[in-house]
Amino acid sequence: MSEKKLALVTGANKGIGYEIAAGLGALGYRVGVGARDRTRREAAVEKLRAAGADAFEVPLDVTDHQSVTRAADLVEGLTGHLDTLVNNAGISGELGPEWAQDPTAVDFGDLRTVVETNVIGVMRVTNAMLPLLRRSASPRIVNVSSSVASLTRQADPDIEAGPVMAVYAPSKSFLNAVTVQYARQLADTNILVNAACPGFVATDFNGFRGPRTPEQGAATAIRLATLPDGGPTGGFFEDDGAIPW
């Protein structure tokens, strides 16, 4: 019997992250549930195991270097390698009426906090896990982005772009740019790096107002996490295919 593939999903204790972990678990992956909150992390792992998934806890705060280092050590101690990393953990920052974030009145502390989680946190975790990913036969990195990261869509007057979000949306555009740079840097390896848009999903992130379920939102990330060798890298995708930058 071949050894199970090992995946780590950050922010996997609830919502889209949980469903990504559940989907990978259903495909036979051993799944690490990365999350800060111990109680929620334990509950998520218990629920995943009850559904038949091989899940385990990974205490992880993506904004804390020591926490990330300990998480990498934990994963290495299990199998010595990592097959799939899904960087799902993210925050929106303070939202005004109808989710608006006015660039002319932005709180720069809030902006820094969002970038620290949504961009620097992703890079911190990715860099810590790269030595383990390099030991995998078919490593995959998926960064969970958003359609509001698309500058093409945001700037097109004929497309309904939603509210102005001067903190969250640019942080995801930044994440997309970083995704491309990782793909370029790792182009001569077997590591595929892509960004996934889950769509407008009903989670506590948006007051459960989205029309899509977390399970639907997880689908693209799961597809990119399980790409065959020779699949795309450095792309930005949703259910219907590639999203314009």
C-alpha cells in the first residue's frame, strides 16, 4: 500500500478552509488542520475524523515566526515531507457599511495587519514548508485568493465589482503577485503554485450572505491541490477557469 499524501491547510478550523481539508481527506490525504484557536482546531479535527478523514492538529499562527517554525517541525516529524500546502488563512480588516473600505480614510494599522496575515503570513508559511515540499514527488501550493484581487475586473465599469475595498482587495492582489513570483522562482522544479478564488461563499467572513456553500467554495482549491504533473502553475482560477489578472 502506498503512503498517504500529506496536506496542510491553514485556517482550516471552519468555513472554506475546513471544507478544503474535508475534501482532501475524502480523497485519501492525511490532512493537517492549521489554526490558532485550540478549541476550534480540536473540534474541527474531531469532526473530520468522525467523517472518516485522517486529520491531525497543527497549532499555527501565520503571523508568528516561531509558531510557523514549530508547525514545520511537527509536519517534518510525521513523514519528513509535505505534498500539498493550502494557504487559506486570511482576514478582511475592518469593514464599513456594505463592506466598504474607503482608501481616503484607511486605517494604516489595519492595512498592515491585513497584509501581515494575507501576504506575509502566506510567504512565511510557504518558505517554512518549502524544504518539506521539495521532498515530495508531486508538490502543490495553493493560495486562496478572491475575485476582488482581479485588477481587470475591478477596473471594468461594465462588471459589477462590488464595494470599494481598499484594504482587503489590494491584499489579495498582492497575494496574486506573490503567487506568480513563487511560480517563476520554482519553474525548474516539480512544485506547482496557483491561486484559487472560492467565489462569494456564505461564511462568518461575510455574515453568511454569499450564495455559495463552503463546500462549493473549496472545489477550485481542491482541484489545484491535486493537479496532475505538468499542470498549470502561476495561474489564478475559479470554477469556470482562469481569472484575468
